[in-house]
Amino acid sequence: MAKDKEFYAAAERRIEYLTIGFGAAGAIAARIYWGGRMGVGVAGGAAIAWINYRWLRQGVGTLARLAVAQAGEQKVNVPGATYLKTLGRYVLLILFAYVILHYLKLDIVAMLAGFASNVVAIFVELTGQLVWKREGSQSKS
């Protein structure tokens, strides 16, 4: 069981690093091909994607710990702060996006491209796990 926790924790860290890496690479590419404002837009979107992933992971971790701690009880007690943090996450992300789009006047397409860095990171992690699993199972055969 501890080995599973280590495996998933490592995968979550890799997704964070890959999100940052793909976001930076996308921002550099956008800067080179379409100009500085597009590069900053991609970087801003990638930053929002990273923050969103990190906060989502922390929220799910908190709920999982609460579920395990209160296993077998008829009514589960979820602190109000957990609900506020979840709602606050969405409010902050919307505020970040609003500031980037309204005040900094960055392109929404660039921001969405940066936000997609998280999707690419998850896809790369899943693909890597499939390849590593296949290599590991072939060497045992």
C-alpha cells in the first residue's frame, strides 16, 4: 500500500513539473512565432493550469483523508473550511483569468493554449506509464 502511495505521489509531482515545462516551452514558442503578448498569455494560462491542478490535488487529498478517518460512520462530518477552499479555488481562478484578459489585455487563445499544458502533461504521464508498464511486463515474461 505504501508503494502505491509513493507511485501516485511521484506521478502527481511529474504532472506538476511537466505542466510547468510544457507551459514554458509553449510560452517560448509563442514568443518566437507570434510575439511577446502571446508568449505572456501562454505563460499566464500555464500558471493558472498549474495552480488549479495543485489546489485540486490538495482538495481531493483532504477529502480522501476525511473519508478514511470517518470510515464506517453514518454521517460524515466535512468541515465548512473545506467547502470554502473549494469555492475559493474557483473564485481565485476566475479572478486570475479576468485580470489577465481584462487588465493585461492578453489573447484568450494564448491563455487557453497555456491552460492546455496541464492536459498535455497528464497525457504524457499516462503514456509514459503505459510504456513503462509494458516494458516492465515484457522483461518479466
